[in-house]
Amino acid sequence: MILLNLSHPLPPAQLRQIEALSGMKIQRVLDLPVHFNAELHGRMGYSPCLRLRPVEGSLPPRFEMVEILNLQEIREIARANR
């Protein structure tokens, strides 16, 4: 898979977590530091989004992958609420 990273650079541990959650091997990472509203991005087309959480007690602060959000589903819910 080609990963479009729209946030901070991802360390190797987070890339491994993404591979584990998705079941796919990351072939390439494109770092594109921008900000998107999840609902707005979901309305424009399908693309998954990753949710992170801080690792408790880590110094310096580190983050781990929690889930892969299905933006298509978020898009469909938002359309139903219009």
C-alpha cells in the first residue's frame, strides 16, 4: 500500500502498527502535512483515516495506532443527517 500521511512524520513503530491493523505491507509513505476535517474529507471520497492515542507513561510522549476509520461510513452517516 502507499500511505498518504497528512500529519506528523510516522516513526517505524507506528508504521508497523498500521501494517498490523490493515493487514497490508506499506510500500511507500508520502508525507503531506495538511489538515482535513474527517467529515469533509469523507464527503469528497473514500480514504481511510488513522486514529492515535498517547502511550501512557511514555517520556518523551509517544503515540500508538488505535484504529483505522472508515471515512466512507462517516460520509454516509453525515449525508443521512443533512
